[in-house]
Amino acid sequence: SPVLQINDLYASVEGKQILKGVNLTVRGGEVHAIMGPNGTGKSTLASALMGHPKYEVTGGTALLDGENLLELAVDERARQGLFLAMQYPSEVSGVSNANFMRIALNARLGEGHEMPVLKFHRELQKKMKALSMDPSFAERYLNEGFSGGEKKRNEILQMTVLKPRIAILDEIDSGLDIDALRIVAEGVNSLRGPEFGLLVITHYQRLLQYIVPDYVHVMMQGRIVRSGGRELALELEQRGYDWLKEELGIVD
Ligand code: ADP
Ligand code: MG
Ligand code: MG
């Protein structure tokens, strides 16, 4: 069963210190949610873990199954089973959605274990159907001309194809109407099990009604300042963040 251990992680963007000592452990079978005001470093945490070149880790460690993720190249992190659904997925011209996913999947399965092409396409169509995606999306260029909601669905499609061991979903709910949200959540929940650990970043309690977390964490000023169960998300929805800032003596 996988385990992601983040210890005292510091990261900076363009010379500005954003993460200031993040501690978090996500195990297989668990769903963790990170909430928090805008600009507090949630996406920075996701990008730093994935190895985005703009985000420089300046301290601490991140281990996946005991192996130092921070020493691995981006594609090696993916091969180890780490997946990130980005807040703003990028468009890639010239590569079809299906080919992109097949290459990524085969890289993850490893040489000599590639999935036969026909089997891949059959399973892809099945998964697209489950996400109510039009079959034509397979042959379109990656994310090109996709609406915000379509990009989000596509991120979840990629995740269900790749079956990561640890996934991070950054604001997967933004731009989704309630029906799309339910469909996306079902796709996510279909992966839940002892071999899958999930970290969801969201502003809204609403998502957490569909993807029910075991733990809720609040990030402020680059660190996790409060952790609790799912009731913490409800409290934040009702009371906002100011009371917590006051309690913690945070001035911004
Ligand atoms: P959140 O996801 O919690 O809203 P972010 O991690 O996106 O916050 O941003 C944290 C801080 O880092 C913000 O002040 C933001 O402006 C800055 N930041 C994040 N990404 C970049 C970037 N690529 N270039 C410059 N500043 C960035
Ligand atoms: Mg934000
Ligand atoms: Mg963000």
C-alpha cells in the first residue's frame, strides 16, 4: 500500500518563499483534503511535489514509499505512481489525447508490459463513457479547445487510465456544474481502495460531499495550520477563515 510522506517541506517561486514547512502523510486507502484561502500555497505544494521547474524546493523531504521524490525527474515521479490533476491543465497541440495517455500508461507499466493497442482503446472508450465524454475526445489534441469543464473531466480520465498510487487533484471542481461534479466524483471514487491515496485541494465543501475525505487540512501562509475530520470542512464553509486566523494570530 502506498505512502506519501511530506516532511517540513519548503518551496519558493521566483525567489519568493511560499511553502514554509509542510508536514503531511497520505497513505493508501485515505482521502485528505486541503482547503485554505487563495494564495496560501496549495497549488505550489502540488507543483513542487510533481517537480514543476518553476517551483524550487528549498528544504525538507517528500518520500513516496520511502523513496525521495525530489530527486526524481518529472516522468519518473509519474512512473512511480504519482499523479497530479492541475488547476490549469495545459493544451498540447499535435498529440492526440488517446496517444498521450497510451504513452503515459505504457511508461508507467514499463518495458515489456505495454498494453496492446486495441485493448487500450477499448478500455479508454469504456472509461470515457463512464465520464460522459464524447468518443471524439480521444482523437482530439490534448486539451486544445476543451472547455474548462472538459479539461477537468479529461484530467480525471487520465487518472482512471493511469491508476496512480497517489493522486493530487487541484481544484478539480472549479468550472464544473453539479451534474459534471457528480460524474467526476464517481470517476475519482472508482479508484478508492487500499492501493490508492488521494489528496484533494478545494475551496468548496461541496466537492467533499461527493468525495468524502477522511482528513481535512487548512493551509495558511505556506503551512498546514489545522487538521481535522470532515466536520472541519463544514465549519469552514459556515464560518469562513477569519476566526481561524484570529485564533492562530495570523495577520495578512
Ligand atoms: P493557492 O493555490 O493556495 O491559491 P498558489 O500556490 O497558487 O496558491 O500561490 C501561492 C503564492 O505563490 C501566491 O502569492 C502566488 O502569487 C505565488 N505564485 C504561485 N505560482 C507562481 C508562479 N508561477 N509565478 C509567480 N508567483 C507564483
Ligand atoms: Mg487558488
Ligand atoms: Mg491554487
